[in-house]
Amino acid sequence: MEPLTEKQIRASFVNCTKGEAARMRLPLDFAELPWEDLDFLGWVDPGAPLRAHLVLPREGGPLGISLRVPSVGRTSAVKSSLCQICLTGHASSGVTLLAAPLAGACGREGNTVGTYICADLACSLYVRGKRQPKLRAGRQEESLTVEERVARMEGNLNGFVSRVTGVTVA
């Protein structure tokens, strides 16, 4: 992913108001982000921990989606969960259900779609092996190459983005 400016990020959001985009806080480590290892930028808002944000590169410019993080729920130390974007297995606290208001009039009426995703939104780093999930049994090995895992992750993410925007993403 190419590095983005704060202005590009704030202008990219399709499912929140301009005021909400202006008030969101960027990741605390924004200046040190490993852009070359990211396929999308994802973070939990440090000023509003029940909000998260995704920004994806697109040909016409970045596309941002605002998400709601559930309030703290109960988790089990025994169970594990699977991210629906990168298919990384985590201890149950490592995956969370994020809900995105739909873009446009449907979203203003309160309609949302959700997906289970890595709680730290670091799917790109898990797929590349740059970050390891906390699992009691260890990470499952896959026969896919890193490039194939990245392509699968992008396809899953594009499917979610299509549900939010109502536009099929190629």
C-alpha cells in the first residue's frame, strides 16, 4: 500500500459524516506504519475505543469505512476464533465482530453489516507472518503462498466492502 496523508484518509470515508471523519484520531503509530507490508490501513480510534476504521487503496483514491466495535464482551481462554478477512485463528479475544453502517441513505436509517475480524486489524501482518496470533495450539500451517493468502484476504475484504458500499469491488 502506498503511504497516505491525513487529508487523504479523512476524505476517503463513505459511511460517516465529514464531521465524524474530521474528529477521528489516526493511529498512534501513524508516522511509523509499515506501509510496504499493508494491504489496507486498519485501526481502533485511540480517542473513541468503540470506533474502528479501515482505509483501502482504490484506483480512484482511498476508500474509508467507519466501524463500530462492540463493548467489552465475555471471552473464553479455551475457545479460538477465525478472522473472516485473513482467516487467521486467534484466541477468542483476538477476533471481534465489527459492524459498519451502510453507505448512503440505508446507513442513515441505521442499517449495518458486520464481520468478524482481527481485533487489532493487522490482517496484512498476520498473512505475511510479520505478527503471530496468540493461540494455545500454535498457528495452523497453510500450503498457500504468501501471495495467494494476500489475494484471498483482499477478496474477502472486497466482499465486505461491497456489502457496505453496495458497489461490487473488483
